[in-house]
Amino acid sequence: MTQAPTPTADTVRRLVRSLLKDSPPDTGGPEVRPVTDGGHSTWWIGTRHVLRLAPDRDASTRGRRELRLRDLVRPHVPVTVPTSVAQGEWAPGLAYTLDTRVPGGSAEEHDVSAVGEADLAGLLTGLREVPVRQAEALGVPRVGPRSLEALRREAGRAAERLHAADEFDPARLQQLTSPAAVQLAAQPGSAVLVHHALTGEHLVISADGRVRGVLDWTDTVVGDPAEDIAGLALAVGSPAAVRAATLAGYGARPCLRGLWLARCDTVIRLAAGLDGRAAEPLPLLRTRLRRAWEAILLERVTELRDEETDDAEL
């Protein structure tokens, strides 16, 4: 298989000059600099644009699908979804998109205010309203819910690794019993459009704590809405994530399921990080663990009932 080329600053400058025809002459075009905390080959272009270069053909396929998906999602959500001003190929078979930059910082830089939590509630509500069939027609995959019981067992093994490193008390996982994991299984017919990567770097937050935009829709699926609640727990903390989900109309079951998905995931990821098997830096993994394990008012899972609890007030 042919090795994909590695984009350089010169590659990016040549491409940008061909795209932004209104750049002042003899200036060399806008400043370009890599975005170091992204999972893609992503570059800031001046102060108004961001350029994303797909590193392989699979990413190119997902990137092209994302452009159509953003158009489908945009009318349903109250936050900004990036707009592409140019798209094409930066190398044979490898796609790019030049997007307008959404002003603001990440959730790692700014705390979300109470009004920001309402923005997140509007986001979750809007995602639930996106027609699933239209999303699937664009190629968005349908993904089944994860087994919380299997995740609980994996997290238990990871917790012992963290305990040996004095990072985590495994007794905290005992709150999630095997019967409770079964009770918190995803309910049939609950699949919605799921961003699937609502972590801090993909939330654009203004200095006043409002949620101004959501970035990177390449991992979007049709699936378990608790996955987005879990993502928000990593980004803004479990209490804020559960409050936002409650405002969006989600009941106790998906909220608690999202909470425990986040908690188990963060234990597993930090253990992987300690062993050098995680891409994220250890300080970020520790921060996410802390956020996911923040206490919420609703912690009891042993008395859930199918219909009554789903409508319970948290």
C-alpha cells in the first residue's frame, strides 16, 4: 500500500493560496500553524479558517460524509456547526475541507455556565430530532449499544492496575453491580443520531461559558444517546452532563448509563495511559477521570423500573 504523504507547512501554504484568492499580494498568504491537539492533520489558517487534511482514504470518506451530515444537522441544533468554504483533494484520493473558524475556546479552557448547560441540552434535543433515515442515507453507520457488564469487568481489571499505581480506589467501582449493569442496558428503539466525540476539544466555549459550536462530526453514528451523555461527562463533568441531559428530556436510565459508560471508560483509558497505550496525555486522562467521577444526586441504580424511572425527576 502506498504511503500517504505527510503534509508540511509549505504544502498547506500552496493549497491555501490557491483557495483564498483575496489574500493581499506579496504577503505569502495568511499565517498557517498546526493544531497540535487534534486527531486529524489540522491547521489554523490565519484567524478565520481551519484546514483539515484527511491522512488516509477512510478518513477522506468520513470527511466527505461529514460535509453532508453537517448540512442535515445544522437546522436542528442551537449551536454553530462549522461551514466549509472549500473542499477537494490535497493529494490523490485524500480529501481536505477549509472551514470557517468558530470563535471561542475549548471546554478544556473555559467552564460551561448554567446557560451553557442549556445550550448542551438544546444540542442533545436537536440530535434526537435529526431524521435517522436521512442520516443513514448519507452513510452514517448504525452502531449497537455497548455492554455495560463487559465494560464493568474490563474497568475492574484496569482499576487494579490504577490501584497499584496509587491512582484510583477500586472500591468505587463496586457501586456498579452486575445486576445494576443489566438494569442500565440500552432500551430497544432508543437509537438517535450520536455525535460520539463530545469531548472538550470538540466543544467551542465562549469566555462567558456559552456553548458556541460543536466540531468534528466524522465519528457520528446512529446509536445509543448515552454515549453523548458520557462524552459530556468527560468534557464538563458528570453533574453538568446529567443536568443537560435532563433538560433535554432524558430520564434516569440513559443518564445513569451515560455516567457509568464515562466512569468505566476513564478508568480503562488511564490504565492504558500508564502503560503507554493511550494517545492522550496523562494529565488529560486524569482530568477526565476526575470529571467522570464527580458525584451526582442520582446515584442509586438498584431501584430502576422500566417505565416509571425513565420519567423520574433527577
